[in-house]
Amino acid sequence: MAADDDRPDQINTNLLPSAQFNKLERVANTFRETFVLPFRQTPRPVYYHRKFARVPTIDQCDISDEVCKYEATEQHERDKKVDMFKIKILRKRLTHCNWYWGANKYEKCQTEREQYQDSAVNYHLRYGELGRTSELYEYYMKQKHRMIWLRRRQEAGDATAAYTD
Amino acid sequence: MPGWSSLRAPTLNGARFFLNNIRRSQNVHTSAPKMGGGGHAETMVIKPSQYQWNRIKDELHFYILLGVLPLAAFATYCNVVYGPAELQDIPEDYVPMPHEYLKNPVSRKLVAFFNDWLMESYEKRYEKTVYTVWRDMEKQNQRLDFWKMQRLMGERQDQKNFYFIPDRSNMSERYTREMYDHIQKIKKSD
């Protein structure tokens, strides 16, 4: 996918089809080619994405080690944002597919719909129903309670209740 | 509602006064203070105030010429000459500068200019917070040790002359050693 896949497309899917194609873009492109591009410097500036090293997670920290806990919370927030962006991309794919197919969307967009719904369910299992001001140990305890619940269901006879990451 | 009719006379008086003054606003001669030389003295024109309109023009002029135009010129210069940055992978064994993590050319220029003066990098900020977390953790552990020591001394009552010197400030190792030596010297001289 392109580097900016998480940003919205320039085409607004609510506009009329005639307004979407080329009129304003042609004017803007001619302006850009005549007044902007000739003055550009050739060694173009470059930007990078920040690389974060993996640190020990909350389950590997001592109970009284505040520095380890702080770094684990930072890492957890970053991972949560990454998961949010993944779901945004899948949702955007689904909406584009729906818009494209219109009346046929229930037949043609099955893969996108399945992907989005599975990822949404997994996100909810991991991060949902906890609130905005939750701390890291609450997410950790949620995982623990989920494992216990699944184990009890499995012991009670439900074969599909297995813990997966 | 019965009070509205009593305002009829004052409003008529006010309207009359207003209309009379508008009709005569061109040539009203005042008394002595405005008399100049040459026969035609200055007239004081009675008209509504132009204060707000003049002030609006003044402030628009100020903010546009000193705010909008310089910043727009700076932004167009950055975008036309440099343009938005392109994304690449970090090369091996290279630590990028803080302004090389940004895409917008205006913010790149500002961050590169004010790098360590007004804006601190993400790594520096992070290390500072980690240090404060560690320092407060150390302080709290010292407090817990002190209270535990006091509690045990009170329970066991078996220590006679042991006193723990609490380090409640940013004292360095050297200072505590000097204080210890000073106390030892006092004890020896007794």
C-alpha cells in the first residue's frame, strides 16, 4: 500500500461524478507546474518514521519498578495506536468497496467485510470496554480475566473456547 | 406596558435634537478657542464619532502587514522552494536530526532553527521524564526504609546508639562521606 494509506482520499465520494473528475484538479495542476515546480530545489528533503526499540512489557516488570512500568505504558499506547490505524485502513477499504459496487455491495465485498469485522472484534477483545483513562494494569487484568473465562468454558465442555492472541 | 407611553415625549425631543444637528452639521461657528488668522476660522463639525472605523482600519493594517504577509511569505517560500518531504527508510548507522522526522517544510525549518534553544527533541523529553520517575521512586524507597527503621527500633528496642542519617536532598556521595567523617571526628575528640 502507499505510504499515506491512512489518510483520506482526495476524491469525496459524496460529490456528483462530474464534479469528481479533473476540473479543479486541472487548474491546480497547471498552477503548480508553472509557478511551483520550476523553483524547487533538486535534493528533495527526506523524512523518516521514528523507530522505537522494544522494551519489556508489563508482565515482565517488577512490581515496584516504576521506570519499567512507565516504558511499558508508552509502548502499549503506541501499539494501541498502531492497531487503531490498522482498523481504520480496513474500514476505509470496506467503505470504498461499498461505494464502488453500490447495490451489489453485499455480494462483492465479502472479504473486506470479514476482515474488518474480525479485526474489530479482536480490537474490542483486547482494548474495548475499559475507558479512556485506564491504566496499563487494567488491560493486563482484562487479558487475565478473559483467559480464566475461556478456561472455565472449556472445562464446562465448550470446545471452541480457546485463548488466542 | 403602561410605561412605554411615558417615553413618547423624550423620544420626540431626542429625534428633534438629532435632526436639527444633522441639518446644521456643516457650518456651526463656535466661540473663541477655534479662531485662527485670516478671517476664516475653523469650524467645529458636530458629527458621529469615527473612532471605531479608524481603529478597525488601523488594526487590520497592523495585523495584515506585520502578521499575515510575513508568515504567508515564509510559508510560500518553504513550500515552493523546498516542498513537502518524502518518506524513506532510515539508513544504517544513522541517527536523524529532530527536524528530519517531520514532513511539513515550515515546521522543518522552524524546528531546525530553534533546535535546542526553544524546542527540545522527543528523545530528550523522554529521558527527562524517565529520570524524574526514577528519582521519585528512589525518594519513596528511602522514605519507606526510614519508616521501617523507625518502626523496628520502636518494636525491638535493642539498638542503642545507631542513628540513620536520612538523605532527603540531592546530596552527592561526597557530601554524605564528608558529613560522616565530620561526625566521626567529633566522636573521636570526645
